[in-house]
Amino acid sequence: MVQLSILDQTAIPLGSTAQEELWNTTKLAQIAEKLGFYRYWVSEHHLETLGHSSPEVLIPHLLANTSTIRVGSGGVMLTHYSAYKVAENFRLLEALYPNRVDMGVGRAPGGIPLATSALQEHKQTYHDAYTEQIKDLIFYLSGSQDPNHRFRGLKAMPDIKTVPELWMLGSSGGSAGLAGSLGISYAYAQFISGQHGGTVVENYKQRFQPSNLRKKPASMVAFFLVCAETDEEAEMLASSIDLQFLQIAKGEKNAALLSPEQATKYSFSYLDKQIIHENRNKILVGSPQTIKKQLLRYSEEYQVEEFMLASMIYNFHAKVKSYQLLSEAFR
């Protein structure tokens, strides 16, 4: 059985505001719960075109405004922060909303180099400590039981019986192998890499070693989503994201999400069209039945049952309908 989840990046379409889109994110979480989506994740991106950069602040608001859906980060960009502080943030969320909290973490910077410099301003030197940070999270979440850990005896508070579900986000064999060897869940981001990651997910499963946090492997795959009643309407709605991704690829700063009417007026060169064609590997576009067929095929190819879907549709009501149509197709 295919399970559907949502990643909401709180994009700010041209003409809207961050505050408006944050309220739309809240509304969409409530709608997702009613539609039967399993998880609702929010991201960390330090960009002017997105409505927030702090999932750990937004998550409790979403948990408070929903009742049953799992809510989490997709994800916290761990290299900027103390693993101890991140663990305590999410243990507190788990204490307030037991068995509903996901802690998705990644190593990407999540923004422009200037933002990374500001986030890491007072670090004496930069070195890639991501593997050590993941091990630290496991240490804190599993009760600080390792007698050989450099911070042995230090517990991430509050001390509670349940723990948030730890997911590593990635788009490469390296991250998949690491997640498997450490015994945690893995989410493959095809919506970032654009590459089919069947071998990546298989590598995760082959490398998986049971841990205190997870006894069996758990994996999912993430795509962008544009779903409408017909393939033709979906193609029209997708023109917004096609143009935004093109502008990002060409290095255009603060490329806001335009309406389909504005996007279709853009004059595309041959190279532009090639870039758009390549980017379509990141996006599922079509009617509910078209996308259902794609997801069922990907489920077989990846050997996964869960998909995380991020809709960047310009109009909020069309975005809601996109998720509604797809959820109905899987009932």
C-alpha cells in the first residue's frame, strides 16, 4: 500500500507575503490531516522566496493546530547547529506531542553562502562533522547509554519514554550508506537530485544495521508534485515551477514563483527548454491517474511504500486541490 506525505516549503508566490503563506501552511496541514496524509514536514531554507527558515519553531504551531498527523522537519540543516540543542528541541516537542514528531536532518547549507557564513559566524574553524553529529543525535535520543561517548552521562532533556522519529535526508549513496550503517530511517530526495535513486535506496537497505532507534530499515522518496483534473491543466500549472527552477539554474536571484499566465509568456531558448526537460525528473506532473501510475511504478522500482510530495503550485486553492485529487485516487 502506498502511503502519501507532504513537504511544505512555504513558497511565497509573487504578490503574496510570508505571513499569508505561513497561514496557508497551517491550513494545508489541517487539510492534509483530513485527507489522510501520514506526515506533514516543513523545511529549513534561508531564502527570500520562502516564508520561514525555522522548522523547529513552526512545527509546534502545526502540532497545536492538528490532532493526529505526524509533523516534522524536512529538515533541520544540522551542520549549522549543536546536535545537543537540536536533540533537546525535538525531545521537548515529543514530550508535548508524543508519537507525532519527526526529526528530519540534512547536511546541505539551505541557503546562499552569505547565510551560511552568518549562521556559522562564531565557529572557530569549519570542518565536516556531520557523521559525528548524527551519531550524537542517536546517542541523545537513545538515552545517552554509550559509556565511551565524549559526553557520556549527558542526557538531552526532557527525559521521556518516547523519542521523535529520526530521518536522514539525502540524495547520494554516501548519505544512504551512513543512514543504513547507523540504523536510522532514510528519505531520498529525487526532487533535489533529479536522478533516479533506486540503487541509492538499495544501498541503504543493504548497509542497514539495527540500532536502538530502529530495528528494520525505513525509507521514502520525495518529489515535487503538480496534480490537476487533467494532464493538460497540470502542465499549465507546472509552467510556474518550470520557470522558477530555470531561473534558479541560471543564477537569477530571488526568483519568485509567478502565475502560470505570467510564466507562459516567458521567451524560452533551446537551452532553457533542455534545462526544463531535465528538471522534470524532479516533478510528478499530471492528472490523479497519471501520477498514481507513476507512483506505483516508482514504488516497485524503489521498493518503498511512502512518498513525500512537495507542491509548488502558484495558487493556494489549486495546491489544495492537487493534494485532494491525489489522495482520492489512492482511496
